[in-house]
Amino acid sequence: MQTPWHAGRHASISARLWWWPWLLLAAAFVPILASASCLPDADADIVRLQELISKDATKAVRQAQGMLDTLQRESASASSSDVLHTASRIGALYAVEAEAYSVLELRANARSAAEKGLALVPSQHDPVHLELLMAYASAVYDSAGIAAAIQTIEAARAAQPPGSQADTCLLISRGLLEHRLGREDLAIVTVTQAYHASNGSAALSETHVMAADALSTVMRSMGDYSQALALNQEKLDWDSDHGASMSLSASRFMRGQILKLMGNYDGAINEFEKARTFSASLGDQQGIAFAEQRICEAHIELGQLTPAQRECTNALRIFGEARSVDSLKETQVLQARIFLGLGHPDVALAMMNEVLDHGGDDVAPRIVGSMYEWRARANAALRNYKDAYADLQEYVARFTAANDAERIRQAGALRARFETDREIARNSSLKRELENTQEQSNRQAQQLRWNTVVAVAGIWIIALLVYFLIANRSYRMQLLQLASQDALTGLPNRRRTQELALAALVLARSTGKPLTLALIDMDHFKDINDRCGHAAGDHVLQEFARAGREALRETDILGRWGGEEFLLLMPETPVELAIASLERLRTLVFGIRLPPTGSDLQVSVSAGLASFDDNVKSFEDLVARADAALYRAKHDGRDLIRLCEADFMSTGARRALRLTSTS
């Protein structure tokens, strides 16, 4: 059968013939999980199966396949008058099958089932045809396929009465497709229209919840997390009240995504674990894999690489067995980040090369830019500066072309309009308001496209000029200026640490809140290097960085200041609490083990503390005070913490004292 999507899908056929069929977006970008049927069928058996999807999609697939086998056998001997009714019922069962496969993230199966049903039910006025269209659209994730799907959805909408349930369901489907394309400025208008059109009607209550779920997804990608959480709560309440276990797993997953984007990684892990528990109880392996993939990502953000590697490894196994190319490659990016953090950039680069083997054409467009960014980091860590620079150029070009900042600004204005509209949802003029907003959005989108063309052309010209300038210099020097992270420890390097410290100092000066700075030095580090080797010395520095992440707060700033010296900045922290934090760190440092050649050595640190007050004139002044206190800690026997004294001596005097002591 030649469906309206075949032309669009042809462009991505090579990707689907690769090892894995398409599944979900990632992002940042994250999968959009399917809900139950938007248009309930008149047949009681079909309605029962539609309701079963949100509770146990696997069971719904099995029962639908059993009924399909029976109907197809009966249709062979049916009279001509019964053929049309039988075809419609078979089409409805294919729609159930496609929707259930979408919930189970088996996208290729969902597309196949929808295509079979569309061949039997071709009329755009038939609700079964519309359910099949929406089921197919929910399983399309390549750019060409999405564009073709939007056109087909709009053609079907033109045949529906405005404001009807069918029209509203098609609006939700179109809005999610626009979201997958990264067009939040269009998606917010489309899904908001569906949300209002379904509000206040008991017959459309479930459709309204579906619109709320879709709107939560769009709000999340726009960065409006409070609205996204409120809308997600509507879906959670509905799922709980109706015993929809499968949908409840998806809703918990989406809530975890929102919390992760808010930086609440512990809360996100809690929600993902709940989603995994629901999926495990239903035997939903794909649901388990997605939950573990996001738990892995949250652990990475927390710097907990060992549990992250365990979760990602299991997710890779499940996605590999299911042949889910998008999800598999997104998880490989997370694995590459882990190997980069563990000091194995060669492994990370090999993995990123595999991810980008098709130049990003076989994954969702919205996540390709970040893939180039992480490959650039791996190349930079291996000193492949030319390749790293090329990847950075690709990342910048994709980011600029998307013009995300302008779209988010425009979508934010529309969201503010939505907030007002939500208060007057029952106003009779709401529909005209939304139509005007749609027209204005189309004009703005057209203007934005022209602005993007001009901006991209200008950026390419600038990039060409910059390239000619940079070609006369060393790639290494350019990348070192861009680098902000110490390659060995993963901590901010000196330049980045100083930037963060200066910002914290300005904030402390303006707010009057306490600020404490510490300089920390590894004791007898030269002896460790001489006795145990430089590899052991590198291991000690890496373990110290790990101990710092464990002992200190998220608001504290720990950076490598030079060699075996580190700078710690503790905003809103008086000296007493700072000492307690350093004591925790010292205790963890004692646990760092050395090779047998250093059995008589003990890893320890000395620290000098200085607090910000009115007498501190600059950042350098504060560092000098802490440095003087550090010197006293070293002079007094090491493995000590010392405070800056009130009668702080000048830098010159301190240096002179050091020289005298050394000689």
C-alpha cells in the first residue's frame, strides 16, 4: 500500500534498514510516550482493548492478534454485505495493535500495523482511519517523515467539523509532531488550542487529559518546568483514578524528566525508579530500559560514574535486543561521557564515531548537535585538535541554524498568552483568540525563517573569516583557550575556577553574605611521584577530586589551581562550617591507597582558610591570605588546617620567609 507518508519515509529507509528500527527521541530531549486511544470505538470489544492499552499494552497486543486471526479466517467465507463491516473491525484491531506497540516503544511494529489498517479503511471520515493515522504519526521520528505526517494530519483535519473530538485529537497529534521537529513556537499554539477545545466537556475529559500531557511535554522543552509539572499532575491524577498502570509508568517517567531538567537529580532518580517498578510489574522491557537510561544520565550529572555505568550497560542491552536505534545511540553517548569522565577518551571517541557513523542523519535532529559536542571533547582530550575544532564548528552551525534562543523567546510570549487564556477558558471568544494567535504565529514563523537564513549566511561568512585567521595559529592554543575543564581530574581548571570565584566574590560583596576560600595542597606529593611513579600521582589527584565531589556541597566550587594545589570556594559559608567541610574531605583523603612502593607514605592534605570581609580589596588579596595560612599549615607540620591571622603579612614578606625556610 502507498500511504501518504511513503514519499517522506523513503528518505530515511536506509536508517531503518540499519541494525535497529526507530524508537523515541532523546533530548534533551526525551521520548514522547503514547497514551490510550483518543477516539473510542463504538464496538464494545474494541473499547475494552483500548482501555487495556493503558493498563497492560503487552496483553492488549496478544488479545488483538487473537481477534485478528479469528476475523481474518471468518472474512474468507463472509458474504459481500459483511465484507465492509469486517474490514472496518479488522482496521480497528490494527489500530489497537499499533497504539499498544507505540506504548511499548516498538515503533517499527506500530508503523507496520497502522499501514495494514489504513489499507483496509481509506476514508478520512471514518474514526478508525483517524486512529490509524495518529498511531502511525506517533511512530515517525525522522525529519522527512514528520513533515509528511503533519501534512497528512492537516488534510484529515480539513475533513472534520471544527472543534469536534476528532479535530481535537488530530491537533494533539500535530502538536507532538511539531515538538519533535523542535518547533516549540508552533507546538505551543497547536496543543494549547486542543487543551482549550477539550476543556469543560465531560465527553472530552480523557481527550483533555491527553492534551494536558502533550502540553506538559512542550512546556518542559521550553523550560517552563512549573507549568510542565502542574500539567503532568493532571495526567498522574487521571492515571491513578483509572488504574492505568502502563500510563502511570509513562507519567512518572515524564515527571522524572522534568525534575532532571530542573537540576533535581535525586528527585528525578526517585521518579524514574517508580516508573521502572511499574514497567517491571508489567513485563515492559522497553520501559525498564528508558528508566535505566535516565537514571544513568542523572548519576552522570551527580558525578556518580560507577552506578551510571551499570544502569547504562543494562539499557544498552535491552535497546540492542529491541533494535531501537535512537535510544541505543543516545545511551552510547551517555556511555561515552562516562568513559571520558573515567579518563578513557580513546574509548569515548570510538563510541562517538559509531554513534555518528551516518553523520547524525539516522537519529532525531534535535539531539545531533550535542553528539558533535561530546565527540569534540573526546578529540580534544586526545589532542586531536583539528578534528575537535571541526566537530565544534558542526555543533555551532547546528545550534545557530536551529535558532533556539529566538524560538524560546517567541514561545515564551505565546505561553504568557496561554496563561491568560487558561483563566478565561469558558469565554465564548476563546476560539477567535486562538485563531488570531495561530495566524500571528504563522507570520512570525515566516519572519523567523527569513531571519534564520540571513543569520546563517552571516555566520558562515564570519566562520570562514575566523577560519582563515585561526589557520595561521596552532589548533592546540585555540582549544586550550576554549577549555574550561582539567583533563586529569574533571574539575574546573584555573581559568574557569577564577571566573567562578570572581562571580562569587561580587555576589558576596553585594549581598553581605559570608564567603570562605581555601587553598589545599597535597602533602609530600613529590615523594609520592618519586616513590610510586607519576601514574600513582595522577591516581591520587583523581581520587582527591572524587572525594571533593562526595564531601562538598553542590554550591561549593572546587577547582585545580596548579600542580597538586586546589582552590575551594564556599559561598554563604562561615569559617566554622568551612572547617567542618574540610575535615570531611581530609577524612576521605586518608582512605586513598598507594602502591606497595609507597607503603610508608600516607596521602594527606594541608589547607589554608581565609574569609571575605570589608578589608579584602580583591580576589587576589583573598587568595594571598589563604596562601599565607596554607604556608603556616605546611610550616607547622602538614596535614593541618590553618586560618588567616588578622595581622596578615604582605606577599613579599611571606615569600621571603619561604625562601629563608627553604634555604
